[in-house]
Amino acid sequence: MYKLILATAAAFTLMGGAGSAAAQSVGDWVLGNYQNSGYWFPGVISDVSNDKITIKYDDGDLETVYPNAVRPYNWSVGTRVECNWQNSGDWYAGQITLLNGDKVSVSYDDGDRENTRTGLCRSR
């Protein structure tokens, strides 16, 4: 009975909360608040166990977090993002103009444009 209560509590935790990965499962694309930075990075859920979710981010990093650090992937044309310009380490704000899988085109606020990958972008 005790294990059933714990399993039910874990399932409830994974399915509830405004910032959680409600109804998300292994293989789903999500946004994770990497290292609690306040930035949301795209990745794929690689494991759900106990009360935590493991995300393999599009840039290759791996992190295990509580559900409140995960939300459904919602990027689309028009989404505001910051991207690592030419993978130089400098992040600039812009808007997604084209999205095809992990390939993204961004129109930056300063007028520059770039074709890049989702693993080099983040949102707030």
C-alpha cells in the first residue's frame, strides 16, 4: 500500500503544476530550465523516474530535474529567443522566422539573420 501511495504521489507531481511537463514522457521534446538559470533550453526527455525527469538537451548536455524545471516545448515561428551568435559565446535576442526540427532561422533585433540549431538558442 505504501508503494502505491508513493507511485501515485509521483505521478500526480509529474502531471501537475503550471511549469511542469504535464503528460510528458520519454522521447518528448521539452524546454528545461537548465541549472535553474531562468533560461529555457530545448531537449528531449530521456528518463522519468521517481519524482525527477532527465533531459538530454539539444546541445548535448544532460540534466536530471524536478518537473517544475520542465515545460512543454512551445517554440514556433514568432517566438522570442536568444541565440548564441555563430556559436561564439555571445547571446543575442531575436525572433524565430523558420523552424524545421532542430534547424531554426532567427531574425535578430539588430537586423542580422542566422540559420542555426535549437541547441544554440534559449528562451525566457
